[in-house]
Amino acid sequence: MDEILQLREFIETQRYHDALLLIGEMEEMAKEDKTNKLYSFSVILLIHLIKQHAEKHTTRSWDASIYNSLKHIAKTNKRKHSGGYYITDGEWDEVLNDAFDEALQTAALEAFSGSFTPKELLTKFDQEAVTREAKMRILERQSTLSRN
């Protein structure tokens, strides 16, 4: 809220350059907030995909978590007014790779009743297959949302 008051002051005192700089900062803060949320949803998505791939089965709870993560990713990632996405198709690989280690830590606590360390769990599935599936499902969900 301080930024809005400061923006008002800049405009009222005709300090337009300062106002534009502040607007740029506010846009960056908003994008960072969105990308942080997208990262968090990606971690949740990956946790459950890792468990599915490692244990070679699924549960209704995991399926629901995957569904909800994909739904929130698609909704959060869509730029409402300008169109497009906060994270583009080409950027998802980096986001998912960054989120993978965090997801693996949690998945190791949950998969196989926590019997394996993250390093040991990693030998039970193909990391590339999991991240590829995550990206594919994210892009499919975004595509579905765009058509509706």
C-alpha cells in the first residue's frame, strides 16, 4: 500500500519519471509473487509425480493433489489483462528443475513410508521422465484453460 501512496505523490508532484520507475518495481514485485506461487505449486505437483513413478501406483489423494496443482498453476500463470503467461513454455524446464530437489526431499519422506533417502529414492525412477510429464501436463492444462 505504501507504493500506491508514493505513486500518488509522484504523480501529484509531476515526478513522472519517478512514478514510472515505481510502476516498474511494482510490476516486478507482482511477477515475483506469481512466480513464487507457481514454483510452490510445481513442487507439490512434482512430489506426487515422483511418488507415482517411484512406487509405480497412485492413490486418489495423489491424483487430487496433481489435479489441484495443475489447476492452480494454469490459473495463476495466465496474465489476465495482457494475455500470455508469467512463465512461458520455454521457461518451465528451468522452474521444474529448480523445484525438483525440494520435491524430492519431501517425496523421500512420504514414498515407501520414508524408507529411502532422497538419493536412494532417485534410483527408483527416471527424473527426466517425471519433469517431462510435469511440463507436458502443465502445458496441456494451460491449453485447456485458454480454450475455455
